[in-house]
Amino acid sequence: MSRTDAAAGTTVEERRSWVPMVGLFLAQVLMSFNVAALPVSLGGMVEEFGVPPTVVSSTIVVYGLAVAALVMTGAKLGQRIGWVVVFRVVVATFAASALMMIFSPTVGWAIAGQAVAGASAAIIVPALVALIAENYHGAQQATAIGSLGSARAISGVSAFFIGGALGTLVGWRPVFGIVLALAVAVFVFSFRLRSDRGDPGIRIDLVAAVLIGAAIVLLTLGFNNLNAWGLLYASPEAPFSVLGVSPAPLFVVVGVVLGQTFFWWTRRRAAAGKVPLVDLSVLGASSERAAVYAMFIVVALEAALNFTVPLYIQIVQGRTPFDTALAMMPFNLTVFVTATLVVRFYGRFSPRVIGVFGFVLTTVGLAWLALVVTNNWETLPTILGLFVFGVGQGALVTLVFNVLVTSVPKTLAGDVGSIRGTTQNLASAVGTAVVGAMLVTILGISVGRAVVEHPELPPSLVAQVDLDSVNFVSNDDLREVLAATDASTAQVDAAVALNEQARLDTLRIGLLVLAAISATAILPASRLPSYRPGEIPDPSPEDTE
């Protein structure tokens, strides 16, 4: 908000208290801490519930799926009911999801808890943008927007460090006690936000809501089960098959078709003068579409790395969650510092320059990691690779959000929030699901090839091991499995050595694939705006002269 100084003839910006922003900052921390705590809890949940790591990773996938599927509908609910009221309600339900995690007796309860958390975040995500636009203007608004990127980064640092320590010393459940405490704090601070009444006249496009929700659910389920159900032909674990074809790729295809139908329906509704589920004008320019693509890639890469590193450290190496926290500390600290400081470069460099430079760094960092990574994550070359990737990641996370949120009027802030939420959480779910399926597939191929190439492992021994369900296991677990066979000591040692090499080769190939995906975003990043981001334009009469 601004006012005109009659004596000086200048516009003086009205400054508001930062106390409401503390609540919004903590709300971003709440969501990000919850997501970052899940990979750290991977080992503890696998051990306690007695399920494979790919099943536990469904908690991450389900959370992202719920947010991505419901965030557009959540944005309209916020506009209809009123952002402050609905914000308080969903923060309370997020607290309930933390309780479900703390007291979950089975992995099914944990997955359900993350589904509730995701449904709550589907409204919190657009609410943050809308409430910032409502409560702050000018330089305060730009600072507030930038703080969300910092909140996301600091959550990753604190979740890996605190969660790692608690997971090692106490267990994984107390980590979600912190989530509960954050939700309570956000609820208290919400009473300092400027109140709004909402617009009961807003109608929610149920057809579009069903189309986008079904599209995202099918896409996520399809990607998440490519390995379990079969990449092409249906496996015995598949719930059904169509002429022998796995439902996983079919889900992906149908999801894409429904997504295209959603865009067609939304444009048709807007052309008829009706209110769409989301205003696609926020993606009208090529620079805005490039920002969405860049956001999807950078979040998917982060999710893939945050799944891969804990998988190897906790499951493969059998080390503690605290070891995971230490290994990820260079990356998370770098992301936090970069996300906080990158706004200082907006006056010197355009989003286009920063975006291209950021993706070059993430590509180089991942390719370097593929070359130098070993079974020890604390080596200097590995830390250097994580540092380089973290610099690019931190710069991009803040940048692409600013490009989107500063390019539209305040009245469309909720729509930008829903686009952001859909993109980030679909990317997180797909990134986690795809990297899990990709690594297990590569591992299966590597193990199968290695068995053929090692004559010291005779077919009679191989026949006693189920190679059709190869997954990541520690050396101790592998020795336990082989103890039930007639393998000699020499053969067990050979199998363990083979498993170690296959896992490392799989990791390196996986990192190279991620580097290639990162490289594909360099060209779209060159279409980001060439101007310095400003604030969300406010077309209200009192802000114009």
C-alpha cells in the first residue's frame, strides 16, 4: 500500500509489521520441514515397519500427489471462503497429520498421514502468495517473496540435521513432533494476518478439478509403479493388465491425455466468459512457461537427490540418519545460503542470465558427482560436487518463483500460487518415483549382467536367489539371504563384492541421467525474462495516481 505526500509530491510506501510474515514464513518451513524429514526417516521406517524402501518412499509421493492434485481447487476455496479463515483450518489439519505420523502403527497410517498433510498444503501453498500480496507491498513484498525460498532451504538444513540426530538417538517419530509444534506456532501467528471475507460468488469448476486431479493421480501412480508393475509388460505385482501390458505406462498416457483435456476445457470456459479453475493468462508469455518448466526440472532434481543419498547411506551402507544429515549438510547449507543471497544479484543480472548459469551449475555438479562418487560420501570431491549442485539449485528455486509471482496482478496471486504448488509437488513426486524406478531397473540389469560374467557364481546358486525382485540391500542383509542357500564362504564374498560394484555403477549411471535431464533445461532457461523482477503489480485505485 502507498500514499501520496502532498507537500513533497512523492509517493511514500506504507510499511507494515513483519509479525504476520513470521507466521507465513513458518508455514513454508512447516511444509518444507515435513517433506525434508521424510527421507531422513527412511531407514527408521523401513526397519520398524519391515517394508522395502520403495514402499516407504510412497509417503513422499503421496504428499506431493495430494498437493499437486488439489492445489488448484484449494486456491479457489481460498478465494471463495477467505484466505485467512481457510488458512487456519488447513494448518490445524496439518497438525492432525503430524499426530498420525507420530502414532502410526503401520506404514499405511504413515502414508495416510502424508495424504492429509498434502491435502492441507494444497491450500497453504496458494494462500502464502495471496496473503503476502494482501499484507505487503513494494520492497516489503519483494523481501517477503524471497523469504519463502529461504524458508524452504533452511527447512532442508534443519530437517536433515535435527531429524538425523533424533533419528539416530531417539527414533524417527519425534521428528514429526517438531512438525506438530510448527503447525501450532503458525496457527497462533495467523491471528495477526489481515482478515478477508472471501467472495461467495466464486464458483469452483468441478469438471476441471476432476480432470486435473485425475491426471495428476494417474501420472504419479504410473511413474511411481513403473518398476513394481512393469515398465512395459505387467509383472505379477501389477493390479491388472491390458493384453499383458503393465498399467503403469497406461496410467501415464491417460494422465497426459486428461491433462491436455484440462487445458482445453479451461480455455473453452474462459472464452465463454466463465471463471476457470485457474487463469491460464499467468502462463501467457513464453518467459512464464519457461519459468514453470525450469521450476519442474529443478524441484524434480532436488527430490531425486534427496531420495538417492539417504537410500545409499541408510539402506545400502547401513549407516545412521545422522550420517545422512552430515553427508547432505554441504548441499543443504549451500542451497540455503544461495537462496537467501541470490536476490542481491537481481539488480545486476537478469533472470535469464541467472537461470542459465544455475542450470549449468546443476548439470556440472551432477556430472562431476557421477565421476567421483564412491561408497564414502564424505570425500572432498563428493562434497565439492554437492556444493556446486547446491549453488545452482538454491539460485534457481528462488529465481523461478520470483519470475512467476512478479509477472501478474495481485488479483491473480492465488492462481500463481496454485501453478507453483502443482508444479513443485508434481515434480517432487515424479522426481522421487522416477529415480526410484530408474535406479532399481539399472541395478537389476547390472546384477543380471554381472552374474553372467562371474563364473564363481554357478547357475545352481543363482537359481536359489530371486533375481526378478532385485532391490537395494546392505551387505549384511545380502549375507543373511545367502546364508539360507548352499553358497560357500568364497561364493558369498564374491556375491557381496558383485553387489557393491553393481550398486556403485547404478549410482553413477543414475547421476549421469540426472545431469542429462538438468542440461535439457538450459535452453528453456534462456527464455526467462531479461528484465529485473519487480513486485506483484497492484492495480487497486489507491495505489495509482
